[in-house]
Amino acid sequence: MGRGLNKVLLIGNLGRDPEMRYTPNGKAVTSFSLATSRSWLTSNGERREATEWFNVVAWGNLAEICSQYLQRGSRVYVEGRLQTRRWENAEGQPCYRTEVVANEMIILDGYPPPARDEDRNVEAEEDFSDYDVA
């Protein structure tokens, strides 16, 4: 039997600020929702648009980078694989959640990212004057 391929490539905008936490072993994990949109013309010439939402999870160094540099509305490229987790709720019924486990992320908004509300009054630790931000 040949090998399969489980690869996801997405370009979209974050629907909420990333949430970072640590496993009991101390490994960073960050999750966020990502919206992708597509548009098309119907046979009547009407423009339609549909948005798909994805749950994205990043681990380790990538998790820390996502938590530090991404925020709600950020435009990003995410590459990873689909994974479905299964668990039982308090009533013993099975629950499922399909996620994109990211192994690559590129910020498409430019650098530095726009400041989050809670960061607006904090002075930057780096001098960004050498960066070409358009």
C-alpha cells in the first residue's frame, strides 16, 4: 500500500486572538480560529461569498511565535495537517474536533504587527526603523 498525504494550505484572517497554554510537560501550545473566504458568480450574475472557519493548533516554538505576533484580524498563511481528536464528555458521549495542526506559518500583514490594545502603551523593545513596512 502506498503512502497517503495529509496536507492543508490556508490563507485567511484570525477570528480571535491566539490562546497559548502549556502542557503539564511544559510544551507550549497555541490555538486560534482562521477564516477563509471565497466568492463566485451565480448563473444569475449575483456575487456570492462563503466563509469557512478552521481551528488551528501550533506547538513548541511556532506556538510561542503565533502567540506573540498574531492577533484577531491578522492575515496569515498556515500549512499543516488535519487531525481529529476524540474524547468523551461528562455524560460519556463521544465528542470530536477536527483541527489543522500547523507546522508552518507566515504573517502576510507585514512587520511589525499592529499593536494589540493591551500593548499600545508599552514601548517597543526593538527598533523597527530599518524594516520596510508598507
